[in-house]
Amino acid sequence: MSNIRTLGEFIIEKQYDYPHASGELSSLLSSIRLAAKVVNCEINKAGLGNITGSVNKENVQGEIQQKLDVYANEKFKAAMAARDQVCGVASEEEDHEVIFDSELGRNAKYVILMDPLDGSSNIDVNVSVGTIFSIYQRLSPLGEAANIHDFLQPGHKQVAAGYVIYGSSTMLVYTTGNGVHGFTYDPSIGTFCLSHENMRTPQEGNIYSINEGNYIKFPQGIKKYIKYCQENNPEEGRPYTSRYIGSLVSDFHRNLLKGGLYLYPSTAAYPLGKLRLLYECNPMAFIIEQAGGKASDGTKRILDIVPSELHQRVPFFIGSTQMVIKVESFLKEYPDPFS
């Protein structure tokens, strides 16, 4: 027990390594930790209470909201509002940005973008889900209410990003631009403890993660890449293993640790892609780059995309660097007809 380093201790220890060194960012990460513990507690009771299933309401993306989507969104939003470091929140579950237009909010330095409960439709069948968050410094002047432009920043402007995975154990993984660190929740003491310091992803992998049920809708380059993954070529380590959970956080976390590639291309049904740039792609891209991997929309770096709207979608390819480069080469040879 004497060697245990808690998330709180680690944040304080590392706060002066942050690009924008201040106790404010440390406090903000602590509030995310608290909200994650609250949501984790409710997820662990799913099936025992009236918390699973849908609320018969669509979010702005046209997706049916689950009860836990709404619950997690409210808990994380409340945790952010309770801090004087946050001037506004944008969430996958909100139609528009939420501005904290109080005196504290107008003088706060940061905005939060989040997917409160990624993969929530899997809750009913006890499959791992997660929370994704992204932190930026505001662009608007202090003393004024935040505005939409504070949220529409390219991913390389992030000052911190992370995710929480609620699985066989609950883990919080984050980066502030100085490596990626993972903390496992110990329910016996109610604390996140350092379990994975300075996480690195392999440059090569043998796992590809894609919903092959959509194969007929994929562009030709992706179909060719899937066949490449399935070819028998022992010298190059193929065929690769196909692993797809359907929860971005879960698929990403496995591939981060083991090496692999997650793919969500454009399709005939979603010609611009399906995953959200601001809530899902940017934070995961920041994390994977800090871990030595790569993230792309098929032609360019995810973190260089300048967003044009809050709920913007993009094709998404993320994971081991050499695998991302390989799928980009297929998309270059067979250009995406939907882009």
C-alpha cells in the first residue's frame, strides 16, 4: 500500500508539467474524477433499478437517448458547473453549447467537450462503456460569456483529454500533453490508483476493429484493406485478428494496450463519417499521439482539422502508426467516393 499513488496525488505531483501550469487544471481534472465515480456507481447497479433502456427521445444526432446517457450528462455537467474553472460545456447529448453565464463562469479559463456515456446502448447487455472528455482554453476574453468559437478549436489546441472505461475494472486514462497515464478504480477505498504510467502503444499491431456488418456500404479502399487484413501471409503476421465491441472507448482501450487499428470510415449511409470530431475523435487522437500512435480521417491528421460545427462528423482511423499509414495508402489508391 505504501507504493500506491492516487490520481489526486499524481495530478498535484505533475501539475507543473502541464502546458498551462496552474492549480485550476488540476482542480478541473479532480471534478472529472468525482463525476466518473458517481456515474460508475450507477452503472454498477444497472439491471437492479429503473436505469436501463431508452427515454424515447432522440438527441441532436437523431440517436435514441438511453436513460444512462441523460444521467451521465447531467452528472458531468453539474460537476463542471460547480467549479469556477469552466465557462461552458458542449456535450453529444446537448443540442447546443451550455454557457455558464455567471460571474465565475465569465472569468473561467476552460471549456469542456464530452461524450458522457459512449456505447450506452450496450449497458442493457452488460458490455463495457465509457466517458470521453476534452479540455481547451477559451478564446473569448475573460469577463465575458463564452461563445461557440471557444468550442470550435482544432484538436491540437487541447490542453487535456481523457476517457473513463467502465468495464471489468473502471479506469481513468488521461493526457495533458506529457504522456498518457492510466488509473484503476479501487472500490474498497473509493480511489483511482496509478496502474499504467506513461502508456505506449505498439507501432505495429495485429488487431483490426470495424463493424464488418456494414461491409457492403464501405468505400472500395476500405473493402480492399479488410481483405488485406484477412489474407494468409505468415511472414507479415497476417491474417490479423478481428475484434469489434461497438463501444469506441472499449475498442480503443484494447488497441492502445495491445496494438491495433480502429476504423470507422464514411459509408453510403454516413458519407461524412459517423463519429463526432469534437467529442470522440479529437480527444482520442490527442491520447493516441501522446502514446506514440496515429489518428487520421483517411487523408489528414485528425488534430489538424478545423471544426465548422459543434456536432461535426468525420471518418476515423486510429491506432498503431504503421497500421494507420497502411490504411491511408489503400484510401489513396482507391479514393473515397463519399468524401
